[in-house]
Amino acid sequence: MACSHPDTQANFENVKAVVVATLGIKDRADGLVPESELLGNLPELDSLAVVELLIALQDRFGIEIEDDEVVGDIFETLGQLTAFIDAKVR
């Protein structure tokens, strides 16, 4: 995912900050890019962490995420998660 649009770049940085804070991975934050794989790559991202992350994202962006919207694909990469949030805030 290219983050060339200013809003998208800002959303990426905000999503990244929520992921880093929720998962407690500040030591790896600098290496996170849109192509960074989440599910299966971050051991901290277990089922409980997914729920905590969704709650944190809802709070940060003022959005509502419905249960049926939560599919594994949105957690494949940080860019995909950002694209999902971008679609919710527009």
C-alpha cells in the first residue's frame, strides 16, 4: 500500500501508533512499514490482542467496527489494516 495521500499517511502513522502501543512493541516500531505482516508475524497479535486492538482503533478514530467486518485479511499487513481504517473514517 502506497501512503502518498496526506490523510492516508497520517492514518497509517496513527494506526501504527495504536498497534505499537496495544501490542507493546515499541522496540520494533521503526521497522513497521505498510508491507509489514501482522498475523502470523507478530506473536503478540493473538486473539485477545485483536480484540484490544479493535477497541483501541475504534477509540482513536471514533469509528464503529461491526463483528462481521472483522476478517483475517484486514490483519494481514499494516497497510491493509490502515486501508480498512481509511474506509471506515471516510
